[in-house]
Amino acid sequence: MASPSYARIYAVVRRIPRGRVATYGQVARLAGLSNAARQVGYALHALRGPTALPWHRVINSAGRISLSPAAGGLEQRFRLLAEGVVVGANGRVSLRRYQWRPARKRFP
DNA sequence: GCGGTGACGGTCG
DNA sequence: CCGACCGCCACCG
């Protein structure tokens, strides 16, 4: 990770509980960043390769897997299903049921 | 330094 | 429920 922003982003992603999901924008806000949803996607993309980070728990605000199947969307779907998150054939996930809702929003 | 780009998001038709 | 547009902003060639 080259920037402190990435570190913050990764720290938030790491807190997403198993079986729950968070949106890119949500991660950005929780990381104390602003209008940085796009950066979150970039930070995750920068991981490339095996990682302990639960990157698959991050989806877009529409409640869908944003990553193309070939680029990893398939794996993401697979991982989510493995932890009990229902994913529709079109990559659809019910935010209503699975979105992570931390007790406190943002950190001081 | 500049312009294109994208694992985004909100709005509008 | 789409798709088109636009605002955003760090990366990369």
C-alpha cells in the first residue's frame, strides 16, 4: 500500500463481518474519506493476488457485484456463497439482508 | 504535466 | 429495471 488512504480502506474492509457485505461508498465513509468510493475500488484492485483481506464482501451501491466475472466476479460470488450470502445469477445481493451495519459510523 | 480511465454513486428519462 | 450522463479523483502511460 503506497498511501495512508489505502491503509484506512483496508482497515475498514478487514472489519466487515463474515456473511455480511458493505458498499464501496460505505467503506470510503467509514474510512473517513469523502467521495472516495472510486478509490476504494482502486485500492482493492491494487491487491491483486492472494490476500487475507475479505475483498469479496465489498459490492456496489446497487447491491450487485461490480467486478466482471472474468476479472474475479466469479470468485467473489463463490466466496460470498461460501459464507452464506445469497447471490443471484446476475450477481445480485440483497443489501436489505446482508449489508453490514456497524454500531458506530466513522471513527473519531 | 496532461488526458484517459475506472472493482463508484446519484440522478434523470 | 435499464442506460445515459455527470461529478469525483488517484493512477498510469
